[in-house]
Amino acid sequence: MKTRSITEAAILLAIGTILHLIPGFVGMVKPDFMLVCIFTIIILNKDFKTALAVGIAGGILAGMTTSAPGGFLPNFVDKIISSLVVYVTVKFFEKINMENNFSVGFLYFIGTIISGFVFLFFMNLAGALPESMGLGFMFLSLVIPTAGINIFVGLFFYKIMNMYNRKVARTIA
């Protein structure tokens, strides 16, 4: 990774950590905006080592700041798995020469869906989901809306980072 890429990743992970500290909307449940920051880094860098590194770092940061009891391991695992899925999807889109708002929004959506499912699956295995709400209910009521929100938040982050990178490239050139 170049120094600029490392700096961008660190800043986005810091922003993701701050956003992860926002109090929950329904009880202590909240959208996971750390994913937006992780996926933005992966989309911009398109590098396997970066995807793995930010997945691990984002998982640790999200796990340390989670309000879910027993949520460290589910956060850690879901960030790594979803980061790798997004990386593979980015490479596929790159191969078929498809980089537009729809495909970038799709990356945020599918990454959030994968992450949410993995998180809920591990929380369910640990018996940490509320008994009154099953895995299906939690998925439909929390993961799907969060995935929708992450499309718009993600596109916002992606556009800002693209504008920043173009400005930096012009300054350097």
C-alpha cells in the first residue's frame, strides 16, 4: 500500500469507528456504518491485501465499540467475510468493465447483506439474539433497511473520496 492509501484507510476506519459509536435506534440495535468505510477503502484500492487488512482492522474496531453483548467475535468475523466478498465482487466488476453508480451501490448493498447475515448467524449461535425476535425477523427489520441506507451513505463517501483523489492527483501532477 502507498502512504496515501494507508492514510486514507486510517481516516476512513477512524470515521467508521466514530459512526459505530452512535447510540442504537431500536433498543441498542443500530446500523453498521463501519461497513461503508471498509467497503469504500476496498472499492478505491482494489487490492486483496488491503481488503483483508481493513476487514481485520474494521472487525477489531467494530468489535471493541459494539454495544451488543458478546458482539466482538461476530463483528470481527462478519467484517472479514464481507470484505472478502466485496473484494471479489469489485474484481469481477473490474473484469467486465462495470464501474458506475449502480454497481458501486450494489457493492455496498450486497456487502451489508452478507455482513448482517454473518453477524446475526453468529449472535444466534451464541444465544445472544433476543428470544422474541428470531434471525429472520432481525434480518428483515434491521439488515435489509441498513443495506438500503448504506447504498446512499456509501455512494456519498465514494463520491467524496473520488473527488479528493482527483484533486490530489491534479496537485501532484
